[in-house]
Amino acid sequence: MSAKEVEQTSYEPKILMFACNWCAYAGLDLAGTSRLTYPANVTVIRTMCSGRIDPSFVIKALTEGIDGVLIGMCNYGDCHYIDGNYKAMKRFLLLQKMLHDLGIEMERVRIEGISASEGLKAKRVISEMVHTLQKLGPLKIVEE
């Protein structure tokens, strides 16, 4: 096994998750109360609505040592604020362009609809994100 492979298998990425209060956060809570285990790599910030997450929050997290960001929103048609999840998706599309321009892999940021009843999905999404980031390795921001 090469040195890089050893580094990547022992590497534990830092993930920040913005979770909408009504759906994604409730889904994470269900996962916990159901005693589902998922990687402890994620730090959760509870937001009232995913539509309030500014792309600059994600860029700031990535430039300050976070390896990946998850945005948990309500599924389409289920937003407690009617169209907050549509706003979140529009901002995510803008964020993807910003990531490309900054030379940051787009796989480092993911948006996912997770309902309050989807504890298993919350577990799966976090596990997939950890696996993706382990393959990518640590985020290295080059300052010019």
C-alpha cells in the first residue's frame, strides 16, 4: 500500500452540515433516537430554513478548514416556508459555479432533501459524504 493510500484510509474528513430545522434536522434527530450510527465526522448547524444559507457561509467553512459541506433541506413540496428549498437549490447552483472558479471539487458540497421521517437517509447521506471526501483527500486551499 502506498503512502498516499495509507494517508487516505486513515484520513477522517471534517464535514459541516447546515440542516433545516423542520426536515433535515428532524431526520438527524430520528436517526439518533432510532440508535442508527453514522460517522461522527459531521458538525451540524441547525437553521430554520435551508433557503437562508448563503453561499458565502459554505466558502468560509471550506477556507477555514472544513473538508466538505452538506446542506440538508426539505423535500420539494414539503418546505414549511413554502419555497425555501427552491431558494436553497438556486443558491446551490450559484455555489457550484463559485467552487469551479475557485478550483474546489464540486463533490465537496452536497445538497440533499431529507424529511423528518428519513433517519436512514440522513445516515446514508452522511456516510456517502465521508466516503467521497476520503477518496478526495484533505482540501488544500492555495492562497495566491
